[in-house]
Amino acid sequence: MSAMTLTPIEKKPLSFALPTICAAGGFAGLFVGTAHGSGLIGVVVGAVVLMVLGYIALQILGPGMERPVRWGIIALFTVAGVLLAGVPGFVLGGLFGWFFAFFVYWIGEGRYRANLAPYLTGGQVLWHYAFRVICGAIFVFLITPILVVMPLSFNAQNFFTFTPEMLRFDPAGYSLKHYQDFFTSSGWQQALRNSLAIAPVATLLSVSFGTLAAIGLSSEHVPFRRAIMAILISPMIVPLIISAAGMYFFYSRIGLQGTYFGVVLAHAALGIPFVIITVTATLVGFDRSLTRAAASMGANPVTTFFRVQMPLILPGVISGGLFAFITSFDEVVVVLFVGSANQQTLPWRMFTGLREQISPTILAVATILVGISVLLLITLEMLRRRSERLRGMSPG
Amino acid sequence: MSDTTDTGPVLAADGTPLKRSLRRALRAQKMRALALIAPLLIFVLVAFIAPIADMLFRSVENQIVGNTIPMTVEELRDWDGADVPDEQVFRAMFFDLFLAAEAKEHTKLGSRLNYEQSGMSSLFRTTGRRVDNMGKVFQNAFKEISPQFDDAQFWFDMMSGGAGAEGNARLISNQIGRLERLEATTFSGDVGFVPGAAISDILPNTARAYAAFAAFTHFVNEDVVSEKKPWEAVHAALAVDLEEPATAAALAAYDGPGADALRQAAAAELPPIDMKAAFVDANKDWSRIEYWQVIKTYSPPYTTGYFLNAVDMEKTTQGVALRSDDERIYGLLFKRTMFMSLMITFSCIVLGYPVAWILANLPARKANLLMILVLLPFWTSLLVRTSAWKVMLQQQGVINDVLVWLGLVADESRLVMINNQFGTIVAMTHILLPFMILPMYSVMQTIPPAYLRAAKSLGATNWTAFWRVYFPQSVPGIGAGSILVFILAIGYYITPEIVGGTTGTFISNRIAYHISTSLNWGLAAALGSILLAVVLILYWAYDKIVGIDNVKLGG
């Protein structure tokens, strides 16, 4: 796709390229300037530097010298960065340099037009890129909080923010002490053990019941299908605080409040909708004539289920199980009410830690949990592909 | 086929008509499907639906008053509420409160009524400590008349009417039932005491009080009834019985155990019985009519009181009325919850729409890569994201640091972005954004890009083409995402609790507060029921617009 260009690129006149580059430089200079006392000086310096660089690159040296000029610009910005702000400046300067080295040629050589329809007006091109910048900003909004947590978890200090040592990339500013804390503190380890004791059992319950029910629901002859579906999905719809309140009242009535079994039961109920939804979705693509074929060859229903149906819907069952697992593993509101101190799970401990702000160990735990969710995401994606492949293989 | 000449019904292999055979097979299939669903359905009904039903029940349930002070409730039924109740009511209250104080249940009733009228809690607590003394007067008086009244076995024989006497089994089982309701448990087994039928006719109050004492001694204290001296309340009951002129006459003809001592007591001068004075002496608030009105108002087993409370109203003698301005908090809280959920939904639409659009219109490979940026936050633990926002938004946090470093904000005037509505809205927008993007994305994927090009080729500007052609087709996605986000937002608890401070909290935080801190479960249940109703209406709308079967997970 990207190899094909929609519009032949052509060199833009300097009267267009230089002011654009100059404006970009001024904009970047504004931030550097305000950080060092005067925004105005920053704007002027940025604009002038970029104008000069653009002129040299585009007019004096020309596109033939692109590669060395690019490296030159990066080197120049890196040095400037180090002079202005030390080690963090090195990284920032390098990034700025890389961007402007690209930007100068992108504008000057008219490359920005390459993938756009030739009939677009200047305004439309501008909007096209502005829109992408906006989307980029939203993606940054989505991902930054998660990315920020990770380096902070290596903080050598007990602060929730970047220390000057960290910004200088001083090794003394980093340490694994919060991880060490997590792995040696008996409270955190107990919480981890509780989480691992509750989530798998709850998952097993919801997956076994849920899969059977989903198979039953996929039959065309079920009476009150909508009503049953509504009841089975309801744990997902009802706000957690209401489920938690109801379960707290009811379970304390029947003596399950504050017990391991009560928490497992509650979490299994919360995980069921996810199993039902994913398994039902997989069963939509399941070819029923396969079970009939198996039956006609003499397999009894149990054999048919385990040898024919189960292998085909397994990806859906597993991804439903993963959803159920993460629901339980992540759940805090219900366990807060239904559980007692003996069932304190990882999220519960994080919650109390956040409320009382004890230590940045929470950030280490958070980083570990992000790692787990990345693994889950990859597993799910692989399962989805496998499921599609299997469905593609089965006729109809 | 060759058998088209057959005129009879089509037969299956075993000779039954095909129609019937088919129907039977279908029924078997239906039963099998139901059998597969049944375990899960029962599971969900027990583990989830029953708790919800219990919560709805608790929002109107008010049996504590009737269970704790049943006789007072009975006596108050005819009270007109105009003046302080008469002596009869106070006597009933004395016997009720005595038993409740023994069972240590009176403070629960006090805190229950304190939700409606502050001061009730201390009223019941202080009086509960004094009821022993109120009865002590009579105990001492009887002891002086005859030392036999200080003997446990004497009382037991007297009240059971001696060996072989006809028993009043109903009275004792009534008292056991009452104790069960008071303690909210069930007792099984024999008390080892049955009040004599004759003596309970002559001394009804004493028999009742002694039966209550016997049941309590046996089941709660797990003692032998005949070895324990009766409570002060039993003596007081005897005094009440002997006050009746008819009792002395009936005693004259009685010859059961203790008859002599009783006749002696009936003839003697007893201290006057003035429970009203004793109560007012214990706590002068007992002479306040409004306290009695609260007891009467909340005596039925079911009440709308919690719901009225949840919408800032209260029951008064003039009927239902709005609370005074400074006591209206729930209306404000519901409004705030609505406002913030709407703000979050709106921010999600604004931020989600461009992202969904670009994901749907980029080539698949790039779109899949960018999709990771949406799915990773979606899959990351809620606590992780909330802690991330706490780290980012605090005054010494990352955003403020960056702003200070850039010189946009002075170090001493760092922005307050956490523990207020702003913090909650930002954090929750981030947390719920994937729930908006994913439904929008799946709708936008189905809109052919050729439509936009066609519109433009017919002369539409970019904006017209988008607004008149693309946008209307993407509305279902916006609707689905909005309802989903709104439903999720309105019931959120964790994030507002951590980043919301006092001004950025939701109704759910108040529900949690009433469950775990103020212990006003009824009010928590009523607030929860209102929230549940709102969510169910929205869910119904979601089902109409999108359909539950179309809920997609993870794109």
C-alpha cells in the first residue's frame, strides 16, 4: 500500500516551505523557551534556527545530501539539548532533531502529498494531517497513564513522581526495591495467594456451568430464550455496587459473608455473562450437522460433545474463561463487601493502599498486572485467529 | 418418489405417524436444552438474583420495631398522637424493653429509629440501662413480703402450676416465637417449662413475663430455668397483676403451688406502679410526643421511609414532606451523579469518535496496530489505571511537574486536579473510553467508504459529506456506546472513591458508606434500588436499540 503513491511528489517552493518550517520551529521553541525563562526568546530562536536549517538543507545542499544533513540536524539538536538540560535534554533533543530532520524534507520535498488524492485542496490536506494529530493526541491520552506507571515503579524513592535523579538517568535514581517489597511483604504475598485461590475456582465454576448453558441456549427449541438470556446476562449489567450490596445483605443472611466460598460464588456469578456471550458467539459459527454426523456414526452424545463439539468451540470457551478470570482477578467492589480480611485480594490491597497512600509498591504491582494483561491480550488475539481459522475450515 | 400414491398419514420407521414422532423428538430436544441451562440458571438465581431481591426487600422492610417492642406497637395502635401516651403504653414498653435489653437488641432499635429522629439512639441506650432498676423496686417489695419470692425453685413451681398440672403450651411457644424474631434465629428443643393453665389465667402478665424469661434462660443463656431467679420484670408483672382487684378474688380459690405466698402478696401494700414516671425519670425525652410519633410511624413491618429518605423526603404528622434545605443531600447527589455521568459520556463521544473513525478507515494492518493502543487500557486492571491517574493528577504528580517544568504553571500555584469532579471525570473518561470506541468502531466498519466519495463527487464539501452522509450512519454506534458508557459510569464506585475526594463522588459511594460505616442498610438498599431502576430502564433501551445478543467483547 505505502509503496504506491497517489500523487507524484514535487518540490515545494521555498516561499511555502520555509515559513511552515519556521512556524514549527517557533512552536517548539515556545516550550523550550518557557522552560528556560522566556517564551518569546524561545520562539524567535526556534524560528530562526529552523529557517536557517531549512534553507541550508533544501536550497544550498539539496535532496542529494539528505542523509548526512539529517544526521547533522539530529546531532545539532542533541548537543543543544545536552547544553540546555543535561541528560534528559539529550533524549528530548534527539527526538526533536529526528522529527525536524524528517519534517524539513517532508514539507520541502512535498512528500506529505504522496498518499493523498491529487485533487485535495490545501485546506483539506491541512485538515487531513490535523485530524491525525488530534487522533494521535487521543491515543497518547489512552496509553500514557499506563506507560507512566512503569518507569515510576523503579523509583528509588518513596515518591509517586519522577525524581531529578530519574530524569538524569542516574542509576542511583532507579531500584527494584518496590518489587522486592512486593515479593517479600507477607501482606502482599497473602493477597496474591488469595487472588490466585479465588480467581481460578470462580473461573472453573462459571466456565463449566456457562458452557453447558450456552450449548443449551444455542438450540432453536428453547422456550423463554430472551428471558433466560436476560437473567444470565444481568450480573454484567447491574452496577457492581448494587450487586455487592445485595450479596452482602443476602450472604450475611445465609452465613456466606466473609467466607472463601461466598467470594468464589459471587465472582463466579459475575464471570458468567462473559462466558455465555463468548461461547454463544462461537456456537453461531458451529455447524450442527457435525454432531449429527458423529451421531450417525454411532457416537453417543457425551463422546460427540468431547470429541467433536468441544474441540471446535474450545477457543470461545477459553476466551470466555479468560474474561471470567480477569473479572474475578480484577474485581474489588464485591470482594470488599462479601469478603473478610482473610480473603483480601490483590486489587483490594491496592485499593486500600491507594486510599491511604502507603507506598509505591502499588506501582510495582500495577506494572506486574500490566504485564499480565499484555499476556492475556496476546492469548486472546491468538485464540481469535485460531477460532476464525477453524470456522473457515468447517463448511457452512 | 414412487410412493406418492399412498394416501394415509406418513409413518416413521417405528410405525407412529411422522407428525407425532417429530413432535416427540422436538420435545426431547427442548427438555435436553432446558436441562443444560437449568444448573446455571439455578446458580445465577441463587448467587445473584436472590441477593438483588433481598436488597429490594430490605429497602421497604422495617420489622425491627415490631419484633423488638411488639406489645408497645400493639398498644400504640389506638394512640391518637395528640398527647403523651398513657400508662398502659409505658408498661408495655417496660416489658418489651426489658427483654430487648436482656438480649442487647434495644440499641439496634435505637439506631434504627435514630435514622428518622436523632436522639432516639441515646434514648434507648440510657433507658435500657435503667429498666433493671425500675423492676428492682417490686423485687425488693416481694422479697420483704415473703422470702420465698427470692427462691428460683419456688417461682418455677408456682408458674408451672406444680407437677401434673394442665399446661398452657401456647403461651410458651408464643414467647419462643417472639424471642426468635427478636434474635433473628430459630430455636429448637424443649424449654423444660410449661406455664400452668390455671395460673396463667389468674396472673396473665406474670405468666407471660416468666415464660419469656424461661425461654431466654434456656435458649440464650443455656441455663436450667428452675435454677435461675426470675428477672425484675417478672416481679413487676406480678405487681401489675396483683393491682387488678379481680386477681385477689381469683387467688382466693386457687390452691396450686405458692398460692399462700401470692395471697399474702395480694393482701400486702405494694409500691405504686407508675412506669410513665419511671421512664421520664430515666430519660425526660420519653415525654416528648414527637419521639412517640416516630415509634408509631415506623411500627408497621413495611415502610416507605427509606425511599422517602432517599429522595430527601420524610414522614411527618402532616404526611409526606420535603426535608429542610440543609438536610437535602441525596437529590444533590443523584443530580451530581447524572451530571458527571453525562459529562463522561459526552467526553467519551468527543474523544472516541475520531479514534473509531480513523481505526475504521485505515488499512487493516495499521488499524490493528492502533487497536492495541485501545485494547491495552481496556484489558489493564481498573486499579492500575486508577492508580495511574492518581499518580498523574496529584499536585506533586506528573502532569503538574511537566507544566511547572515548561513554565506554564508557577511552582507555588500547582493545579488542583484530583479529589474533585475534574479528577473523576478525566480518570473515568479514560477508563470508559474503550467501551465507547469499540461499539462505534464495529458500526463504522460497516459503512462503505464509497458513500463519502460518492457524496463528494456529487459536489458535497467535506463537511456536508460527513454530516449528511457519514454521521447519520454512525449514529447507532454512538447510541450503543453512549448507553453502555452511561450505564457503567452511573454505578462506578472505585474510581470516584480514590480520585473523587468529597465533591467528585457518586451515589454509589454513598451506598457503600451506608453499608459499611453508618450501617443504615435500609437506606443503602433504597438508594441502590433507585439506581438499579435507572440502570434497568437504560438497559431496556440498550436492548431495544442494540440487542443484548449483539454485545461484543474486545472488538
